[in-house]
Amino acid sequence: MGTPEFALPSLEMLVKEGYEVAAVVTQPDKPAKRGKKITMPPVKEYAISKGLKVLQPQKIKTAEFLKTLEEIKPDLLITVAYGKILSKEILELPPLGCINVHASLLPKYRGAAPIHWCIINGEKTTGITTMYTNEGLDTGDILLKAEVPIADDMTVGELHDKLSALGAEVLKQTLKKLEANELERIPQDDSIATYAPIITKNIGEIDWSKSSCEIYNLIRGTNPWPGAFTYYKGCTMKVWESEIVSEEPHDLKPGTICKVNREGILVCCGKGKINIKEVQFASCRRMCVGDYICGNKIDEGEILG
């Protein structure tokens, strides 16, 4: 059970390793981006290419869907970024239970968007956890973990791809241990749990009163989606790439443009300064600042936000 790109390597691994995939459950086709063209989830595209049975229920907490699963008689359920909470009836159906692949080192960053939030919060490491699913939100017993470092300049898109591949490998190891009856269940310590709520577009709005480090982390933690943004003279300006110039206090108003040149737009933060290197205005493509200012003017002294 999975939907986005993140789940693909895990499904590919199951097929490659020769596991019998009785069915692939994914979310319904949806309009994609601005064109609103109805698009299949990545997991569905791959499943069809391999001749696998695909189920796309609008709702999973129904007697009809439960009956469908009962007819399939799965030995084990595997969820990877499926996007919906499973009912107790579904979890109790397979004799071997339900294993979930989660993109954090549980119990830290339970929830929908662990990859985004670990970068936004400036974490230096994260990883993959496989766990037995229960009725809570990522609260089940831990099975295996694997850590990865987070480079200072890594974006959420880059970390997503790294964890996606790692997730498939950790799932593979988990299944091998399950087959050998060597899995150890480790209860989570709820007292140290943290949460990663769903990411919405407004999360990307830059609050210039924050420090240069916090703003830098927000920019890379929302790249490529939803994208960090601010306002220049009332126009939305997306910020795709930046660098920390200073973390020292200053006397200027947060959001003040201090300097503009081909190297970027130097902006004062609540503490420190940041250099914006790549921007995008409405109806325009992404551009490095050096190219943008060749045909457009960014005024020093203006206040962003």
C-alpha cells in the first residue's frame, strides 16, 4: 500500500526479490499541477507495467474494501507513504500483521511530513524506521532502523530520494528477518516522541524576523515543494537557493535588502544575513539572481515580506 514516488523503490524491490504481490493499493487518480490532467499515482503506473492487481478505493474504512482484502487473503500488509490511516479490522486481517516504512528515526517525527520537518528544524541526521503498524499515528513497535547524515546544503528533494532508496533496503532486511523469525519488536518511548504535521503551501512563507539559519533551513526544507516565498513590492517571489552570510546581530529591519549584485540579494534577517541566489517570480522560470537582474531591477533598501 503506497502512493507517491517515495514508495516506488520499495515496490520495485518486492518484485525484484520475487515476493508475491497479491495486490497494490494506492490512492485514486488525481488532477496534476496546473494543467489539471488526471494522473495516475507513480505506484499505480509501475504496478500496471508489471501486471499487478491495482486497487484504488476512495475510502478504506468500508465494509466493501474490507471484503475485497478478505478475498485476497494477504499474509502481510506493507505500507509505504500510503497516506491514509488503516482501521483495526484491516490491521488484524493478515496473519503476519502490517509493516510500515517510515522516513524518520522513530519516535522522532511521527506524522505526514518527517522529511520536510527534519530539514526545516536543522537536524543533522535522520533515517528510516520499519515498524509494525497499530491504530496510532506511527506509534507501533520498531523493527529496524538505519541512519543517514543530512548535509548542510541538502534540500528536502535530495533527502527524499536518498531515504526512498534506503527505505527499500531496510524493508528488504526486515522481510528477511521476518522470514527467519529473527525480528525483535522494540516498543517506542512516547516521552521523546515528536511530530511532523502535514506541509501546506503557507509553511513556505519566509518570516524575516527569524534568524538567517532558520530561514536558510526553511528554504532548503521546502525545495522543491511547496517552495519558500516572500513578497517584493507586493509580488510573490519564490526563493529556491540561498546561503548564510552572517549569523551576527545587526541594527537593520528584518527583510531589508542590503545589497544586490550578480552574486545575489543580500537580506537582513532577525539575526544575521542571508544571500538569495535563485528566485522565481509569477509566470517566470527559476533564475539565478545574476541572470534576473540583467533585465529586471531589484532595489536596495526595499523591505521583503
